[in-house]
Amino acid sequence: MPQISQKGKLMPSSPVRKLVPFAEAAKKRGTHIYQLNIGQPDIETPAQAIDAVKNVDMTVLEYSHSAGNLSYREKLIAHYNKINMGLTVDDIIISTGGSEALLFAMGSICDQGDEVIIPEPFYANYNGFATASGVTVKPIPTRIENNFALPSIAEFEKLITDKTKAILICNPGNPTGYLYTKEEMEQLAALVKKHDLFLVADEVYREFAYDGRQHFSVMNLDGLENHAIMIDSVSKRYSMCGARIGCMVSKNKEVVAAAMKFAQARLSPPTFAQIAAEAALDTPQSYFDNVIGEYIDRRNLLIDGLKQIDGVEVANPGGAFYCVAQLPVEDTDNFAQWLLESFEYEGATIMVAPAAGFYSTPGMGKNQIRIAYVLDKESLTKAVRILEKGLQAYTS
């Protein structure tokens, strides 16, 4: 029998989606499931984005430019330059989601066996992107006790070798919700300049910053023009996950030229989705004000509720719409599956994401879960109650 590749064998399963078969079976039994496992916002997509697609006057659905529609790139650059990024249209490549942008970045800056340092826990698909690109992830642990803040620069330097090519961060973080301070970003900037590395910042949750905090972009760091790569996406910002439109941004001309070869190899990003994304740039600030206010209320309700459950420890996120909770169980993979297979409370159960898949270090995160607070407040209240009752039953 022909054998699949070693790379295929090493590709990790999604910690977010691997429980889907158990959820489907629970639904068939009539159990209602509160889905806390996936970052799919319930917020409505801006109407102008939907209307732009509905009103397309087109007789041939053509390829776009490999770098994306010029009109969209120009408008997106103008949007970024409102926060003083100093970009030109030649600094950006539109991608099929932020995921493809990350693959472009890794492919452009890393060779087989090169290393990328990533604070963990991190977005689970970084492991998959690294495997697909032949890149070795060098995780640097962060701690729930201090909200998963940036480790010391000395800890980073311990991991730097002649194979190290980049530091990759998610800001604000998925799964932690941690928002890096300006001082932390400046520390990372000094580090990558000292060791001649790239700093790749996944900023897809940029707008979601809470409690008076301000997001500070990698593109706003002085003197980092040849080191900084920004990854972005419309998925979360405009609640447009299905559009699959993102981008890679860098002022480093060699990086962009290399990424362009990857972009040409996949031909072009999706046309209709670019039309929607371009229209979404006209979304008024009031939309974001309302959305952020809603997420703050949800976060507060969720964190307060989790803190009331015996044995649960939780970090307080400063951005995005996730939190990591530590539970009084040994293996949250087993617990999450049990919740779907064997437990319900008042006809319902919850679906969570076991956090081990958000780590690269074996054995880490086994007693943690990621919760996405993308449900309305009434549903979140019920979900926290189900978690409490489920833990009582599971640990008794």
C-alpha cells in the first residue's frame, strides 16, 4: 500500500475542530450545545460588505491580480496609514485569509529546518503552518499566573541559535487574549535588531483592545523596516470569517518580492471576497464601538463566572475574545469529549477547545481550555453554569 508523507503524519489535528464528531452525535440525541470552542463571532457582518457582493455588475468572474485588487490594496493602505504605518501599495499582498499570509511569510523567510520562536500558548495552526513549511517551532512558555505576559528578553536569548530566523507573536493573543504593551513591543524590536531576525506580528484582533489599553502595531516600531512583517485579516474585525481575505505587509522589499512568488503560484485571492472586504473598510467607528462594548460585557461576565467555580483559575484577557482557563482535571481532552458524550444539564452541554493543542511543548496545557466568548450574554451565563455542573459531576 502506498504510504503518505512524513509531513502528512506530523501535521497536527485542530484542537478546535477535532471534537466535531462528538458534537454532531450529541446534537442528534437532541442535546443543545453552547459552542465555546471556535472564534466564529455572532456579530453581524457590516451590511455594506454584504450589499457590495449582492450588487456586483459582472459578466465574467476573472482572476484578480496575484497581489490582490489594486483598488482594495490602495484603500487598505489608506486605512493603515490612518494610524501612521507609513505604507505604500507595494508593501502589501492580499491573501486567502491570514492563514495564507502566514504561510507566505514562513515560506519567504525560512528554509527547511530553520527555527521560529513563539510565545506559547499560541494559535494552534502555527504548529501546522510550521510543519507544512518545514520550520521548527521553538516555544517560549508564558504563565497563566501573570496573564501570559511576554517572557523576559533573557529567556528569548537562550533560545536563539544560528537557525533562528524570526520571532512570531499574536497581538492581541489567541488563545490568551493578552495584549502586548508598547514597552514589550519595543523590547522585541531591540532584540530582533540585535540578532538580525524578523518580527512577525499576527494582528488580526487589533481592534479588540479593552480597559483603555491601546494596540501598538509592529508597523509602528521605528527602525524595524527590514525586520517587521504584519499579518492581518478581515475575519474577526468585520465578522467575515467565511470571506477568507487577509494580507501580509512588510516594508522589506525582498520579503514582499519573495512572497509575491508564492502569491503568483496560487494565482489570486478570491474576487467576490475582495469586493466585500473593500466595502467593509467603510464601516463606521460606531460599529466597532458597539462590538467592543459587547465583548467587554461578555468578557466580564465570563471571567467573573469562571472565578466563582471551585478549582478554576483564569487569566483576564486585555484583547481579542478568548480566555484560557485552568481546570481541576488532569486531561481536558478527555473532559471535553466527556462533556459531549456523557453529560448534559437542563438539556444542554458545552463544547470547549482543549488547550494542549495551543502548545508546542509536550505535556503543556493538559489541564487548560480555551473559551471563545462569541455567544450572547444569556448563553454565556448558561454555559458557565454547565461547566460548573460538569466539573462537579466529572470530579466527584
